[in-house]
Amino acid sequence: MSVYAMVKEKSLTEAVKTALTRLLSQDLVDAVLVAAKSPYSALPMPTLVAEASAMDGIDPLAPAAPFNAARQAATVSRQATGKRLALVLRPCEIRALIELVKLNQCTLENVVIIGIECLGRMENEVFLNHAAVHADMAAEFQKNTSLQDDITRTCKMCEQFTPTHADIVMSTLGAPENAVLFASGTETGEALLKELGLPTAENPAGSETVTRQLLEKRAACKKEVFAETSEKINSIEKFEQMIATCLNCYNCRQACPVCYCRECVFLTDVFAARPEALLRRAQKRGAVKLPTDTTMFHLTRLSHIAHSCVGCGQCSSVCPSNIPVADIFTTVAAQVQARYDYVPGRDVGEPIPYLMFEEKQKSGESK
Amino acid sequence: MTTQNKPRIGVYICHCGMNIAPRVDVEEVARFIQELDHVAVARDYKFMCSNPGQDMIIHDIKELGLNRVVVASCSPRMHEKTFRNAVKTAGLNPYYFQMANIREQVSWVTKDSREATEKAKSLVAAAVGRVFFHQPLDTREVTVAKSVLVIGGGIAGMQAALTSANAGYQVYLVEREPSIGGHMAKFDKTFPTLDCAACIMTPKMVDVLQHPGITLFTWSEVEKVEGFIGNFEVTVKKKPRYVDETKCTGCGTCMQKCPTKKVISEFNEGLSYRTAIYTPFPQAVPNVPVIDADHCRVLGQNKKCGVCAKFCETKAIDFEQKPEFVTLKAGAIITATGFQAFNPTSLEQYGYGRFPEVYTSLEFERLNNATGPTSGKVVMKNGKVPERVAIIHCVGSRDTRHRKYCSRVCCMYSMKFAHLLREKTGAEVWEFYIDIRSPGKLYEEFYNRVQEEGVRFIRGRVAEITDIIDDPGDQGRLTVIAESTLTRRTVRLPVDMVVLSVGLEPAKGSEDIGRLLGLSRDGDGWFNELHAKLAPVATPINGIFLAGCCQGPKDIPDTVAQSMGAAGEAIALLARGKVTTQAEISRIDPDLCSGCKSCIESCTYSAIRFDEARKVAVVNEALCMGCGSCAAACPSSAAGVKHFTDKQVMAEIEALLM
Amino acid sequence: MKICFYPGCSFATSAGYRESTEAVCRKLDIELNEIPDWNCCGATVMFGDNKLRATALAARHFALVQPMGFAELVTGCNACYATLRKAARLLAADEELFRKTQAVLHNLGLDLDRIPKIRHLLEVLVEAMPDSTSDKYKTLAVGAYYGCQLTRPDQELDKGNYPQILEHFLSRIGFAVQEHSASTRCCGASHAVIYQNECQGLSQRIIGEIKGKGAQVITTVCPLCQFNLDLAQNQKNGPGLPVTYFTQLAGLALGLAPAELGLNKLLVSADKVLTRP
Amino acid sequence: MVKSMSDFQPKIIALVCNWCTYTAADLAGTSRLGYPANIRMVRMMCTGMIDPKYILKAFLDGADGVFIGGCHPGDCHYINGNLKFRKRMPGMETIIKQFGFDENRLRLRWIGASEGPEFQHHITDFIQTIQEMGPSPAQGLMVL
């Protein structure tokens, strides 16, 4: 049975701040990783807050996320430090974090996850344009449905907006104006919530309906994107068209929370081209585009992470050539994940498919 | 890369006499290869593996400053070592070498000369593409434990143990039965010299027991094998004997007194009974009985008995014994797990198990043996001496429905039976054969001898053995029905006794031993030797050797010779004292490693550990076997197998598709 | 129980096979549904001539069974049993043959979508007959005779050379079984017409063996076997050995009258041995 | 340059394990069991070391088919490398299929060291399959 609390303040962000500040002021955690504005830009960045007095800029409910913060979360929880951390993360960030735990990139020891029920994020530029008009984007986004339509393409097809594995879930769906609901997801979360001493509340009626409606809308969108994308890349030639403007900048892999390699193999000596090899390749096909291995890069990356892709859409967001990388990756990932009956971020104990094998042949598997 | 160590590749296309050259246009291949990047010289030559061929490479390396070599010839499984040594002799690192297999993969399997030449070009170009990225590799030396594990205590294992121990090395001989001796201990005479098996065998058994260098584990099984050449860690399970070996004097009173007397004797092939506490045969080594827990009243049926314990003066009986596990260190392992006789029950038409007078050859051996159920008298179950006996060859052998191979020993032992029958009973003996196979010293002579002794030979596989009679006078006899392919007549021969010369098949449990040791088995289940002709006792697993029938059917002289060969290999290894580890093992680049531990989870040999301080995976080179599972699991290619790097493999693929 | 029954050409005219089968089935409440408009299975002859035609000839029955709603087809003749099974096996293994056979049958207005399981009447009675409670026949030594086609080539029913299913059946329903070595030897079958002397020899060897081992009566599971063995006894070597059908012995075990089981039709009379006090 | 089907000479890369399939290929050679010349074999120590990159590389460089040959389950020289590779197959099939490569262009077969005739059969059969399928869609693309 979950424990519920509700904080109502002057604004949504104030309500969140009240709760998170107590975490620090009551010494329940040593630091909080949360999205916060800097004095220099409205764009909230992952920020490690260690003092209750430094909570001013936090803005986790603003519809922006220039990073999938799983990466930053993994950085601060790379190894147990003896300090207790609270990580305020969106659902896709938590799922990615779970994958990174499996890959030994971080530990959840002494970590509290506060999950945000996420209505989506905007592309950075879109967000900044709106932010120039609306001072409180978090609040505006809650009530202004036209703003809600401005979230990223990938967010529009996201069905997993309710966080899993969160100790505490932070939600605004079905909550009164300027109020934030807190629900415990684990025993740790329950204890913490009690210690925080926030006003208790009931699970708001009607939130389930809202959730269901949103889910239906997202599912329809996802189906459409998958169908459209699958058709767009169903031949290698079409795929070439799709990635024709790729600059081999590897931003997508840099932004990808589950592309965890310290250095991508495509940046290593393995793919360093030699002039005579390039000449031979050119001679063979008549001409060769430089840099080479663009297709190889994308397909290899798929073969490396399709099973773990959490569908956060950062790869599309960072692409300077506006290639819908996330459309491609989520479409393929869904198929690969179905083949292995694997859901990234579902369970810390669920092993990465390639790292285990069966002695017996499964029916339907290749001979 | 400075000009000095800029790759200069020498390529050598072998004619292999007439094996490659006429089908593949070797000169054209050489001309084509000469034009490739970094190729300093491309030559073709009659026999690259010959001394002049190797000298050509050595000479070119020195004179032309080659620093990479490609030889296009046979399979690298054949001559990779040869050429690596040549390269090494010339002062280059032996891993600056790559082989293209244009014989097994091209000239021998491709009909069209044009296609063969094109394929050869492609394979050689790929080798050139690959060798460009080769790196010098080092091997390490590891000390070899001065002991040998021999698995199986038949004549093969005994001989291997004796030879190894005579060289001064510690030998552990493990036998799963209560006594050593194996099948040979069951035989009466041995062909073609008709030596008494026991007379030549028992002294050897005693030698094994008394040899100070041999530790004997009977009634024991190998439970676990870990480690690698020179350093195997072996766990032996000593099954409970329920008799204390240190106290037992072998007086045999327990066996006389044991009230459970009707247990079928395995050693006598079911033709007689033994007691629940028993030694398989009187000359058993060690002469210490075993209690058969399944049949013992105390152990198997929870009854009060303990008669053996009551009568044992040295109090050697111990019903409380438990399995004991012993850990040993061995530098080499000799596998001598032998064979088992084919069970002819599935050949319904021969009526084995249905007609009492149809015997298998092993049963017949026991019937002939002085320690056997009839004390060596060849008589039928009714006690009468047979007047006519048929011996059926190739039962289960040379038969696509059963075992397609020739079991090699059946013709000869069948003729030995014929001789013994003539000598002991004067019976008429008819041998039904497909072909008589008597290749061996004095074997053909023996064949002639038994013919002269009046043994009749019918060339034809027997169709059926039945008790349906045509003549009422043959009541109680069996009729052997066969086509005599020499006279083109059907033979219906009434006989008193039939001996089925059953073939040999891998011993029960050899599959498990194979898994334990990592040995592969051929389609029939025999262990694969490293090379059928040139490495017949070595296996693909370094430090593990084969002796006797576990590698394929063999007679006693061949078994003994091969066992000495296996022991010789083991001794050579132990005497050298050191082995060089393989160079093709995994390495993990700490600068690229993200510490995800995927490689650690993939490693079957627990050869990768995690360095918590640096948060990177580290390979234990002594344990790594070079399988590359870690490399496939590592997305950043931080883990890779030396000599099978991404660059090398992808260069090969790229060149193949040029 | 209802079964779909394919009698084959020799069933109705054989010495009491039809009568005994029907009587036993009546008694056991087994409804025999004869395939309408059945034809000769082609026996072993057709396959030597033309594979497709032979398959189609047999498979016509598979198509005929389909609308009857049965998944199994039962026959009492070894040749039919072997032939239908062979056709079924070929059709299951060879898609092209299946398509071609479908086409042939389609021209006859028949649809073939699935292949029924082929069973021998013996299997049906093995399942349906109750254990004997009477001692009446327990001293009657019966030699079981299978013929050469029931367990060969496929040994699904029992072992190929020395099967035991019939022996177990007989002893279960109250007869003494005489073991012998001729149970799957060929009787000559349909060759009896052309190679009369050779087949006579084959049949006599079988009878000699069974008689020699001490059987008082033979029982068979196939019309042609019964016919050949019954006919082969010229009785110059003393009284002949009666050759019955297993259904007739089953009938006796169930207490039916010999006449009801067509036992009067045997050439070598069984009256003497079957007369029990 | 559209070639007719009969002119089509597929280029097939085979990544085979040293202990079983490569040995079987040697055996096919010594036994003179012929097969079409379209196959190009790359010796690996174990199928378990086959990186997805190698398969992708082969396809993108113009291979019409990729054949993987390993030891039968239970016979792996390295105990279970073959099973590890088998686990990767569904993922690889899914990916290449989405991008328009018939998934049957990638084939995994277990061929034991003593199975020379099986090697001949599997290779011949795969070449024929690819022959019927026609050239890989990656043929003739300029970029990649």
C-alpha cells in the first residue's frame, strides 16, 4: 500500500522545492541531483545540489531536458561513496539508469530515486522560445495544452511516462493547481516520505482516467511512427537516403544514455582508414563518400544497444542534420526487444540478453 | 610508421606438387598478388613446405627486408607451425605470418580452373590484407608439473602408466572398476601367437601395483579437470569400497561367507554369479574386494547381515565409507578409456538373448577361459560339447544401420576362436565373413593356419539365425541362413552353437570424459586425435594424449604401441619442464575499458577479473584459452583476442569482397 | 466406440474373418463404419508400377474418411495396413507428391487435407477386449502368427522380427501361448497363385515350426496369411493344424458360438481342438 | 549493370570456427567433396568471438550472404562459445531484415569436425539459396 503526500505552494516549482529542500535540511540525503536553471539560461541542467540553501534554481517539472540525465546520475553514483544521494529523474532516465546498473556503470546503493511523472520534454530551442514568453514554464506547461503539443516527437509516442523503480513518484496528473503529489513506490520511499513529514493525501480520483487517455493517445502515435519508419527504412537504399546528411559527428552516441562505452569503437584505431584502403574502396565502387563507415556506424550501434534502447529521443534531439535517429532506433529496438522478450529498465535482475545463453535450443530460434 | 618498418610483404604460392598447381593457375595468382599494396615479392614454388621452400622465405626476409609473410598452400592446420618456424628462423616474429588455404578450400573442391584461380586470388589477397595488421606476439613459459594422470586401467592405461613411471615421473592411474586389467583380463588366448592373456597380463598388473612411481586409484572416477597443459588440476572421486584397502589382506574369506551369491558376474559376461562382496576375478589388482551396495543385504536392503564383517580378521569391512575426493596436479593427461562390445540384442534376426546357444565374442572368451564359468571347457548350456559352431563376423560393424566402420579385431579373434574350438572340441567350425581382414605381423599366416586346420569360410553376411528346422534330426539345433556369395547359393547350416563376433564401440561414459577434458569425438564417438597420420596420440587440447581404443578400434599390439607413444609424448612434455602458453589470448585495453564486466560474465574460464581500483577488467593470461567470447561481448572492442583483432578480421573480410 | 473400417478385398470372402469381426465388435459395442465405395488398396504390387498412382489409390481412402469425421482408419489386413501406411508416410514426407495426389483426387471430386492414422484391427481389440475370467482355453496352446508385413518395415506397433503384442493379447484373453520362431516369416502372400510350389514350401515351414513347438492351433491377423497357411496343409503328415483368425479366438473368449464366428469355414477343422469339456 | 540471374555469382562470406567447421572444410577438401567456388571462408577460433560488426561489415561490403559455421551444441572447444553466438542470431536477423536484407542471407549451422559431407551439403545449399535470392540489396550502392 502506497503512502501519499501532497504539497501545495504558490507554484508547482515551489511545491517541489519545499519537498526536496526538506530532504537536505532534515539530513535525509547528502545531495540531490535535480534539473536546475542557471543564472545564465532558462534551460534546466542536471545539477548536484548539496545545500538546502542552493535549491533556488531547481526546475525539474519544466518541459526540457537537454540530457538524458541517466548519464549524470551514473557519474555521481559510479561507486558507493558512503553518501546518500537523491536522484530526481524522468522515467526514461530511470530506465536507462537501470540498464547502466546492469552494465556496472553505477550502483544504486545508498541512492534514492525520485521519479517524475513526465508529460514530455521540448526540444531545447522550442523550450527557450516559450520560456522567453512564459516566466514559469513548469506551471504554464501544466495548464496550457497547446504547449503540451510542442513536446518532442519521441515524447509524443512515449507510453512509459509513469516512472518505475522510483522510491518516490512525483506527479501532477489529477492534482489541484500548484500542488504536487508524492507517492511511495518502495519501502525506502515509504519510510522517507513519512520522515519528510509532508501533508498526507489520498490518491487523487480521476488520475487513472487521465493516464489511460494519455496512454491511448501515445500508443496510437507510436504505432503510426513505427509503421511509417519501418516503411522508410525497409531497404538499405532507403536507409541511405534517410542518413544521407549524417556528418559522422557521433552526437547521437554521445547523447545516448545506454551507449556507455568510454570511447566509441568508431573513434578508435579499429575504424581508422588508411589512404590505400580508401583508394581501393573507391576503385571498387567507383567512388566512396568520406568519411566512410556511416552506415556501419549506425547499424553497429543498433547491434550494440537496440536491446537496451529506452526511447528517450535524445539522439534525434542532438542531430545537427535533423535525422530522425530516434525513430529508427526505437522502431528497430522494439523488434529486437520483442525477439528476446526483454524490456530495458524492467528489472535490475534481468540480464542483458547477449550476456546469457540457453543450453537448449528455443523453438523459433535459428537452427 | 617509419619507412624502416613499413610493411613489406612476401607472398609464396605453393604448387603442392600437382595438388594445387594444375587446378589453380599459380603463376597468375602470383602476378595478381604482386600488384597489391605493400607486396614486396610474390613467388610460386613447387613445395613451399620443403626445405628449399622454407629457405626461399628465409632468404627473402633477409635479402629483401620482408617483414610480413603469406604462404598460400594447404590448411593452416597442416603447416602453419612449419612456416611460422621458418619466419622465426629468419629473425621475424612468427606471428608476422598468415596462411591462405588454397588446397583444401580451393584446388581440391573446385572443378573449374578459372573459378579456382579467382577464388585463390581472393583468399591470398585476404591473407595479404590481414597480415598487414599482424602484430608481434610473445608467448610465456610455464613450468610443467612432473606427473601424469592416466584415465583407464586396461592394457592401454597400464602400459602408458608403466612407461611414464619408468621415465621417473609420478603417475596417477584412475580405473572405475574394482580392478585394473580391462578387457584383456577377460581374454583367454591372444592372436596370432596364442599367448595366454593372463600369463602376459598379470605380471604387468602386479608391476603397476608395485611400481613406486604409480599411485593406483581403482573403483574411482575422474570428477573434475581444470587448468591447462603442464598444470592440470584433477579431482578424483574414490567411490566407497566399503573395504579398507590398508587393512584388507585379500584372504577372500568375506567372499566365501557372503550369503548373497546370485549376483550376475559382470566379469564373466553374465555367464556366472558372484557374491555381493567380490573381486571381479581371482587375479584382481588390487586384490581387495568391493561391496556391491545394490546387492549387499546391509547396504542395499537395510537388513541385518554383516557376515563379511564378522569373519574379517583384520576388521577391514567398513559399511560407513563415503565417497572420497582427492585433488591431484598433473602435467599431462593420458586418456585410455577403451571400448565396449557392441550389444547385438538390437539385431533381432540373430536371436541373441532369445536362443541360449548364441554367444557374443566376449562371452565366448569367458567360456574359453580357465577362470571362466566352465573353467575353460567349451560346452553348451546343456553341458554337451558342440559338434558344429558358426562364427558370424561383422556383427554391428560395417553395417550402416549400426556401426559403419570395421572394428579391426573381429576377423582375427574369430579365427582365434576357430582354432581354439578345433583344438578343444574338434567341432566343425564355420566362419561367415564379409572380407577377411588380417593385416598385421603373422596375421595372414594365422588365417592360412586355421584354414589348414579345417575351418570352413563362407563369404556372406548372415541373414538370420533361427531354430526353425528343416530336418527333424536337427531338433534343438540352430540354423544359420546366409548367402554364400562365392557359390551364389543360400546356405542353411544347422549348428549347435553360434558366436557373434561383435564390434567395438566407445566405452560407456567416454562422452562424459570427453566433456570433462574438452575432447571432441568423431561421428562414431571415438576421441579425435590431433592429426590422423602425424599426430595420432595428441589431441586438440594441449597436454592431453590418447592411448588405445578410445581413439578407435585397435588390437593389443597396436594398443600397447600407441600407449607407449602417448606416454612418450607425455614424457617429452614433462622432461622439457616448461611449456609456452599460446599467444592468441585475450587482451583488454584499459584505456578503452568501460568496466561493464560483460567480458567477465561471458568468460567460461573465469579468466578475467575486475580491478576495482581502476574499474577495468584484467585478463589472467594463464587461464585464458583465447575463445574470444569477451571480445564479442565488448562493444568498444577494448577486449579482443590477439591475432584475431577487429582490424585483422575486418581487413580479411574487406579483401575477400574486393 | 465407433471406428472407421476399411475391409480390403479379401476380408469378406475369407473364412470367417468378417463374421467373427462383426460378432466380436457387436459384443464389445464397437460400431464398424465401413468406408463407402472403397477400392483395392493396390497392395504391394502397385508401388512397383507407379508411385503416384499407387499413392493415390491408397490415399483415395484418406479422402473418403475425411467427411466421415474420423481421425483413424482401421483395417484387418496386413497388406492393406502396410500399403496404407506406406502411402501415408510418403505423403507426409513429400510435399510435391502430396500436391499431385491432391490433384488426382480432386479430379475425382475428392478433397484430401489430412492423413488419418492407420491402425490394425488387432490394436483396436487389444484395447477393447476385457481380461479373461474363464479357464476354458487356458490349456489350448495357440501359436501366434503375424505374417511379414504387420511389424515391418516400420516397427511402430512392435519389434520387427519377434513381436509380442499378439502373444500378450492371447494370454490376456485366456489362451495358452506357444512360443515359436516363425511368427513373422513370409507365407508367400499373393505370390501363392503364381509360384505355387515355392509358397507351399514357405507356408509348410511355418506350420512345421509352429506344430513342432507344440501348438494346437494357429491364429492369424490377415486374410491372406490365414488362407495360405490353411491351404498349405495337405495333411499327409498327420492331422493338420487349424488356422484361425484372432477375432475368432476373441469371439470364443467372449463366449460366442463357433458357428457365429465362421469357424466352420476353416479348411482344417478346428472343431476337435476347440471342443472343451 | 543489371545481370541476368544465371550470370549472378554470389559472394558469400563464411565465418567458421577453427575446431569444427574449418576442420570439416579441410575434411571435405581431403575427401574431394566439391562445392561451388562462391564461398570465402574466414577462420575464427570460435563462433563465440564473432562480433556483430563482422557480419555487418560483410553485408555492407557487398556480401550476398553470410554463413556462420560452429560446433554442435555440447561440442564447443570452448564449452559454450557457440551457444553465446546462437543467442545473438535473433538480434542480427531482426536488424538486417529491417534494413531490407532477407534474414535468410544470414545462416548459422552446426557442422562438426568429422562432417565433411555435411559441410559440402550446407555450403552448397546456402549458395543455392542465395543464388535464387539474387544479389544483395547493398550491391551497387555508392555510399555506405
